[in-house]
Amino acid sequence: MRSFSVGLAPSYHMDRNVILFDAGGMAFFAHAGYGLQYAVDLNLKYGYFVNGTDYASVDLQYLLHETRQSYFSVIAGLHRWDAYGFDLTGIYTYAPRYWVNFTVGVDMDLSFAKQVNPRFWVPLNVGFNANEVMFVYLEYNLPVSERAWDIVALGVNFIIR
């Protein structure tokens, strides 16, 4: 069954090196997704940074492998923020119960400014199915490259079938 989802996710961006990133602080993201096929989703995202340039992206998510309690997927897309860029993410999700799941992955971001700026994170996420139409999650993006920064987000998705 195809579904459509919309969500909101306030996030806080913390930088240990303010020279590399000058738009730290609060950001508010709105996102929407649509299931094109069972294993393919189209996602749109808009982010308003209180202290910086707005963010917009389009991604495709592909489900690589699924079992009863877990799945692997890959997400690739384009964004516009400080410059145009490319995103690539691989994630593993484990759902020990219907109402809770845990996600870990590797997230790469390339911005094509005057220099190519590669940034890498390890997203760590715990999500809760509050009911059939609402999913609430808490996410921390652990920076694993020099140009990345800490990101903490709390979000909610509404699923419309």
C-alpha cells in the first residue's frame, strides 16, 4: 500500500569549531515523503536555520533488504544549503517490537562550494510508533569528520494511507 507522510523536526546544531560552521543553533525542518513503490520512497525536506541559510533537499530511499524485525536501506539525493550538494546515507533499522525501533547508519554530505566539503556523520535514532498514524523519534548525529558537527533532533511523522 502506498503512503504519504509529513513531519516536523526541530533540531539543534552544535559545533566544536565555530570557524567551520557559522549557522549553529536551532533549525526547524518540515519534510514529506511518498511511497512510489513498495521499496522506493521520494522525500522532500525544507529546513529553516534561525542563524543561517535555509536548506532544501530531494532524496530517494531504496529498501535493499528486509526481514521480520530489521531492514537495510540507502538514501541518495541533492540539496541546496550553503551551496549545492549531494547526500548519501546507508541505514540499518532494528525493530524488536512494533512500537519501537533503533536505527544506526553512515551519512555523507558533499557540498560543492569553492572547495568540495565532505562531511560524515553516524546517525543514531530511536523511534516510537505512538499509534497507526504517528511516529515520534529522537536522533543524534555523531560527527566523524573534521567538517561535521553534532546534531540533535526530536521529530514527529504523520503517515497517511
